[in-house]
Amino acid sequence: MEIGLIGLGKMGFNMALNMNDKGNTVFATDVNKDTVKEISAEGVKGVDSIEELANSFTGRKAVILLVPAGEIVDQVIEQLKPHLTEGDIIVDAGNSMYKHTLRRYEELKASGIHLVDVGTSGGTDGARYGLCAMMGGDDDAVNYLAPLYEKICVEKGFMITGRAGSGHFLKMVHNGIEYGMMQAIGEGFEILDKSDFDYDYEAVSRVWNNGSVIRSWLIELMENAFSKQPKLEDIRGVMNSSGEGIWTVEAALDYQASAPVIALSQFMRFRSLEDDTFHGKVVAALRNEFGGHAVVKK
Amino acid sequence: MEIGLIGLGKMGFNMALNMNDKGNTVFATDVNKDTVKEISAEGVKGVDSIEELANSFTGRKAVILLVPAGEIVDQVIEQLKPHLTEGDIIVDAGNSMYKHTLRRYEELKASGIHLVDVGTSGGTDGARYGLCAMMGGDDDAVNYLAPLYEKICVEKGFMITGRAGSGHFLKMVHNGIEYGMMQAIGEGFEILDKSDFDYDYEAVSRVWNNGSVIRSWLIELMENAFSKQPKLEDIRGVMNSSGEGIWTVEAALDYQASAPVIALSQFMRFRSLEDDTFHGKVVAALRNEFGGHAVVKK
Amino acid sequence: MEIGLIGLGKMGFNMALNMNDKGNTVFATDVNKDTVKEISAEGVKGVDSIEELANSFTGRKAVILLVPAGEIVDQVIEQLKPHLTEGDIIVDAGNSMYKHTLRRYEELKASGIHLVDVGTSGGTDGARYGLCAMMGGDDDAVNYLAPLYEKICVEKGFMITGRAGSGHFLKMVHNGIEYGMMQAIGEGFEILDKSDFDYDYEAVSRVWNNGSVIRSWLIELMENAFSKQPKLEDIRGVMNSSGEGIWTVEAALDYQASAPVIALSQFMRFRSLEDDTFHGKVVAALRNEFGGHAVVKK
Amino acid sequence: MEIGLIGLGKMGFNMALNMNDKGNTVFATDVNKDTVKEISAEGVKGVDSIEELANSFTGRKAVILLVPAGEIVDQVIEQLKPHLTEGDIIVDAGNSMYKHTLRRYEELKASGIHLVDVGTSGGTDGARYGLCAMMGGDDDAVNYLAPLYEKICVEKGFMITGRAGSGHFLKMVHNGIEYGMMQAIGEGFEILDKSDFDYDYEAVSRVWNNGSVIRSWLIELMENAFSKQPKLEDIRGVMNSSGEGIWTVEAALDYQASAPVIALSQFMRFRSLEDDTFHGKVVAALRNEFGGHAVVKK
């Protein structure tokens, strides 16, 4: 089938190749023209503009956006919309906040255009060789896209999740769980590292990944990471985050759900970005005030 | 090889069959004589007492204990010790607290007996068809046992972890991570459940387990669980715990390691055991005192 | 001075009396006409409608709103606005979310009307005999109101906090701290309660409130509460919350501030509202799946 | 009355002066002979050794220990014990772990010597001018000491808490609450500090301490601290801790009490001692492995 793709970053580039491999006609564009050239060399039909991309279709237009979450999604939709007609489909396959998705869905609906939200997981390798995808949206649009996604996903790795927004919401919660799992794994290795025992962490990851209760892709990835550096010597423990952990905690607050572990995982990430904290200063000052405990000076 | 096994609970029974399958001569006993009969019917050499078990060996004695952690381990060792001689091996394959293991190791060392600590994971199915095992102890004893464990573990699922105590410590931390992962997964489903969307949780588990970052055995088990009951309707959210989460938090406190997520997972388990909390009463009383907010009466 | 007051709930009623005591002319109204009658009997000028209230002023109009946070604030402003002219002042003295305050401030500014936001603390007794108030807004409006607030607050209990929104924001953070303090106190008593010792909690609160590091109004209130019921026997530990804890956590997320303790305090409140949890069901189901651990049936 | 005091650190020195002021005969010693000289100049009877201290009494001997928790307490008891006879009293007024107190109590009981445990709060100023003290132990010994403590404590600041160990346990839990309160206050100021508003923190502390729900000695101390440095510019946020937070969490684990906020407060203190964390490295490595997210290099 004919499919458009806007955004050729790490994920988009690989996904374009993946769709192309599966026999689809992929029209792809990006603000970076070098990337467009590069992908064209691989058989994908690289085009220079969103307009050109839209005009390349011979039939029903379905265009996947893989651009950074936030205002850029609105801008791209704004540029794309004039070239679409009733029944056409925009797929937001990025990590958009589900409330934004719901707003955009309603706005596009007024023009008869379907917005389909797809949460994807699996990293860059997944994009290339087999995604996990969660798709929400109108039945008609979702059914049109399903055969494509069945092919580019791993077996059983594609799910139609329900009405608009449900794909992004489910992916968001997935990432919240991911944050909690990663923090739990990190804490475990931290305890090992501070203990009196002396472990080979690559071997630990390997044994944990074979037959244990916590066997998982994340533990498998730790084996890879430790095989490169036994103690992660060169890495600083700076834990950046995209918005999805934050949004999961906000959703928990909205729905009054207890999510202490996911929230803590997010807060420890914030903490890791700072060299020093104001709450620490306050506590240190208090200890000095009441107990005369020395503070550490800058 | 000849191997003894004391304790034929869910794990021990399956492990006896597993060892027997792999061509070992397994002498097994339990306080429950019916279980001993049952296992004898499967080809394992069931015996009626610890003494008889010890006397069954024709050569070097190596006896695995799979009994509940705590004083029972000490009692069984006390009963077994008179029947062992220098160079013999006791394997504590249960979930003993590593500090207890270190004490017992020193006590047995004085008699020339090796205590080997093995942390095992993988559940009852793992015990039957392929364990994950982490073994700590003296080189001589560990090397004697390694060929046996290589056979009863899944491929790459056996690790020699270092000196005495290191096997139980590593298994303990594994369980701490497990607690964190499970709580994270639980929170994710709780947010889904309280959300405005309507998901099929079995399908969610399936898609998350195919290609996503959080794919793992635990998510696979959730697919099983939801296939039996779509909303876990009949289960109360009572989260019991063995000691290992507690010990992991204590280890974190001992070593001054930050382990907020593992600690929280343990505290949420405690919380789940209670119908009401005293801290809740205090907060409710305070709100009433300063703001006149109504309390909920019993 | 002349001052209007809309909303005669627990806080508003007491504040009307407080302002009246201090020699102000207070025009007060409420949807509940009985309350209006009641307050009129105390010397306050009760009026039947917002229109009447606005028309009662002989000079510059300044009207305090003490109505529930949310849409009601918008509705009352909508009703009040036609009766105000440039330079008049609306004081939102309730617990409005600071982002809503900023929006309303901008909307009213377009009509030349000042919105002043006042966060107040101290409970109902404080409203009656001496508030703690944090006031944000335009200098001109804030300076007009300052003499009034100086009189109805306790000594040093009034602060001009800066531009619009800063009063509500500061009060919100105050409440976040309050949540953390209350949870910490609750946890302390819970540990005492589960311990092997047997304490008289009223005496404990009294001693902690005299000379200790944690002496505070909250501990004083616990002494009151325990004096009524030694073990809070009749109270269920249901910890309701207004929105301010939630908003504080959201602000922490917005600003990437580490606020684990405030967040946890909020989540424990959510947890206390539930008899059972879905995360608990998930964890219990997982334990059953991998270890055959019995679940508790409903 | 005659009273001995071993340990003239910040707390002990002030407490010696306090007891001396109230008309007691105070025999005091310390390993630091300069301090002994210094206190002698203030009217306290400084002596050069524990033996001399014990021999100075004309009647029943009661000796307060104010030495660092841990082995030093055992050593000092060992030195003191030969000079005491049945019915004499050792008062451990330091921050000993309550389980150690229970062990020492039993050991001394065998010799007919009473061990009384006193938890004290109030900082160095409290030690000098009015303590808060919680006293556990045998009735006979506690009653002997009560008149002394009534005088050196603030009014209502002395409590007889029950059997041996109950004083130290209650003080420990007090400190757990203190940790939670301090962290909550710290987080509040951190959110203010990261916000878009611009507050005078000294003024904020002042207003919060006058009439608000969170008014407390800790907030009063923050006013002092901010009066010295408006943004605590020179202080690093290193939050040291004595053992009492750790022990409170351990007690919570022992008694299966939910204490997430106290636990988190302790973990954030550990975190503040580290420039980098191993759990952070693990999470950063994982993000790099699955998503190609750049790590921060050392």
C-alpha cells in the first residue's frame, strides 16, 4: 500500500526501511535533506516537502508522523492538512501526550480527517525489524492501517487498543512501567555494587536472564552493556527522561491511582540531573540550626 | 552423582525429579511421609529420616536443604551434622538471609564441613525443568556441585557467584528487583484500570510482551493470569511477601544505597495486608482538628 | 473599610466575623440564605445577591471570594464582573489552582479589574481569630488590601508574596509540605502502634510538643485528638485530600523538582480511599503464577 | 542530688551546666581533659576518670552517659560497672539503638544495676536551657531520676515512657518523623526555588510560622537560616544522618508498618552523599542500549 512518513530520525528512518522491505510504497520526507537522500538510496521514495509527499499518493492518503512530541506535531499537521481530504488519515506514531492527541483528533475530525494514534516500543532495532505497536482511533482508519502494521510489527506485537487516544495512553503507561522496572534494576545493581561481595555484573545479568523470575529484555540489555564496560566506568548516572514518565504520574494523579514506584522513578531521574539540590541545602541548614551539625561548604 | 535432599515442598519435590531425570542418585526425605512415598514412586530414593539419608551415601556426602528460611535451617543442620565428616557439603538452597548463611558457614567450617549457599529462581516450573541458580561457597565444594547444577539449570542459568553468602545475597537482590518490577507492572495496570479507556488486559499483556521494551517473563505471566480472569475479579489485592524484599531494603540501609523503589514496593505490600491503617487515622484526625473536615467513622 | 465577601462556609463565616470585629463594613452573601441571616445577626451586613453586594459599596469595590475551587470561581466572577469598574478588586481567597488564577488574572486585567490571590492557612479558628495569609497581585490592589489583612491575620502572619499567582502558589506548596509532615507524623505513630511497647499517645504528643525538634501545631493537634480518643478507635484511616497536594506534585513535575515525600503522601491518601487495589491484584496474580503462592479470594 | 555525667560533647557540656544550675552536684568527665577543665570553671565538679567519678558519690550512684552510640557505650559501661553496686543506675542518654539498650539492660540487670534509657531532643540549646526527654526503665530507677529530669526539661517536656528500651525507641521514632518533616520542608522550598515566582524565603518562613498549619520549630529555624543567607548559597545540600532514621525504617520493616515517607527521607539523605550513583549509570546504560540515547560521559 501507499504510505507517507514525515520524520526520518532514528525511529523514522528504520521504520521507513521496514515498511519498504514489506512491499509498501513509502513516500518519506524530513527537514534534513541529507537524510532524505540517504533513505532514497535504500529504495524509499524520498521527497522534498510535505506538499510533494501528499501529492505523491495515487489513492487514499495515510501519512505517519514520527516527529518530536509537542508543538512540532501541530505544525506538521497544519502543513499537511490542506493537502488531505475527507477520509484521509494522519497517524501520529510519536510519543504525543494523549490529551493533545484527543484535542487534535477532535480538530481533524471536523474536517473529516482521521487521526490515528500509535504508540510504539522496541527501540531503534524494533523500528527496523519488528515493532511493538498500540493503535487507537476510528475503526475505519484503524482497519485500513492494520495490515501494514501487522507486517512491520513482530508477531503478536500489534494491538488495536480502542478509541482515539487509547494507543498513546497505553504506550505512555508502558513507559511508566518501564521507568519503574529500570529504576528497580538500577537499585539492585547499586546494592550489589556497594556490598562486600564482588560480582561480575555481566555474568549476573546473564544468569538473571536465564530461568529467573526477572528475565526480561532489559536484563538482556544490561548483559550487553556490562560486556562493553564491566562497571560502566565511563558513564555518568545522568538519567534523562522524555515526557512519558511525567505524564504517567500526572495520569495517576488525575485518576487518583496509587503509583508510588513510577513516581519515584521519575523523581530519581530529576534528581540525577542535578549536582546539588535545594532541598538538601534546607535539610543541611536545619541540622546545623538545631544540632550544630557542620554543613558542607561549597 | 549421589545427592541428598531434605525438604520436599513445591520446590524440593520438583527439584528432586529434575535431578533424578538427569541421572543422579537422589536420596530425599521430608517430615511429611506421604510426600516421601510419592517421590519414591517417581524413582527418587525416598528415605524416612535425616540419619538414613546421610547413611545412604557410598562416597562424599552432599546434602541439599530446601526447607523454610529461619530456625528450621539451623535445626536441620544440627540433625545432619553428626552424620557428616570433613569435606562433606551442606547446600542451603532455600531463601536464607545471607547474614545467617555467613554465621552458619563459619560454624560448619569449624568442623571441616562446607556450607554452600544457592539462591534459586524460576518458580516451581523452573525447579522441575530448568532452574536459575546462583551458588556461593568454597571453591572445592562449589566445583564438586557445579556439574550437577549445570544439568538441572537452564542453559546459562547457573552462576558461581564467589565466596560464601554471595549466592544468597545475589538471589536476595534479585528478589528486591522482582518486587520493584512487579509493583511497577501493578501500578501500570491500575492506571489503565482507573482510566477512561477500556482495554483488554490479556491483549495488552500480549502486545507488551512482543517487541516492547518491557517484554519479560512477568508480563508473560500476566497474559496467563488475565486469560483466566479478564479483570482478576476474584482475587483480593493482598500482596504477601517472604523476607527477601525486607532484607534487600535492610541491605540498602546497611550499605547506604539509595533504593527507594524497592523499599516502596515492600511498604505497599505491608499496606495491602491491612484493612485500615493507624497512619491514616492520625492524618484523618489532624484534618478534622485543624479544618473541621469530617472523619469517616467506623 | 468596605469589603465584600461571597461564600459563607466554615472559613468565610469566621472571616466575616473577624473582619467585622476589626471595624470593617462587611457586605456578605451566600447561596445559603439561612447562613446570610445568621451572619446578619452578628453585625455583618448580609445581602441576598451578588448584585446587591456590589451595589452596597459607597466607594472602591473590593470583594473577597471564598467559594470552592474550580468552575464555581469562574461563575461567581462572571456574575460579579458586570457590577465592577476599572480599579475594583476581586480577591480569590480560596484554594484555586495557581494556573487558573493566572488565567483569570489576565482575563480580568483586560477589563481593568484586579484579581488578587490570597492563600490562607490556619484552619477555621485562624479564620476567626487570626489568619495566616499570603497575597499575590498588582501592587496597587495589594497595597489597598494590606491594612485589612494586617488586622485579620496573626502578628507576622501576613505576607505580600509578589506578582499575581504567587499567593496561591505559595499556599499550595505550604499544603504540600503539610501533607508530607502529616504523613510523617502518621507513620511515626503507626510504628509506635505496631511496636512491642505500650505508649500513651496523648502523653507522647505532649512531650514531643515541649522542647523537641518536631514541636509544632500539628503535634499539638494530635494531643487534642488523642485526648478525645486514646487510640482513635472510632476513626477510619480514610485520608481525603483537596486538590493542593496533587497540584504541588504537578508543579514539581513541571519544574523537574524532586519531591518524593510530598508525592508519596498524596499517593498514600489515594490508597486510603480504596478497600482494594488493582495493583495489588496484579502482584498477587503474579505471585500465584510463578510461585504457586495462594491468592486471597474475595 | 548527686549525678554523674560521662561525655562532655556539645550536648553533655550544656546538660552539665543545666543540671548544675538546678542545684545538683554534678560529677563530670570526658576523654578530652581540656573540656573537663572548662566545665570545672563553670562550677561543675570535673574529674579525671570514670573511677574517680564513681568514687565521688556519697550515696546512691546514678551516672548519665552522653557518648556516641555504638561500641563506646559498651566500653564505658564496662569501665563503670566495677565501681557500681546493686541498685545503682546507669542512664544512657545518647542515641543508642533500642535493641542494644535492651541487651545492655539485661546484662546489667544480672548485676542488679539499672539501665535507664533516655531519649532527648531539643538540640544543644535544649540541653542547656530545657530539654525534651523520654525515659524508659525500671520504676525504682526512673522514679529516682524523675525529679532531676523534671527540672532540666522544659515544662511538660519530660515523659516516663514505660519499660526499658521504650525511651530510646520513642526518641528514635521522633527522629524518623523529624526526617520526614525536614524532607517535606526541603521539597517545598525546592519547588519554590525552581518555580517562576521569586520569593523572599526568610519572609516565607516567617509567614508560615505565624498562623499557618505547618507552624513549627523547624520552620522557625528556617527563618533563622534564611536570615543568615537568603538562598543558602554557601551550603552544599549534603544531608548527613545519624543512625536513627535508618533504625526507624528497620523498625518499620520489623513490625510491617508502612513508612514510605520516613524511608524516602532516609534514602534521599544517602543519595545526597554521592556525586554519582550506580543506579543512575545502569539506567543511563539501558536507555542507550534500547533507544540509542546518548549517555553523559565522565
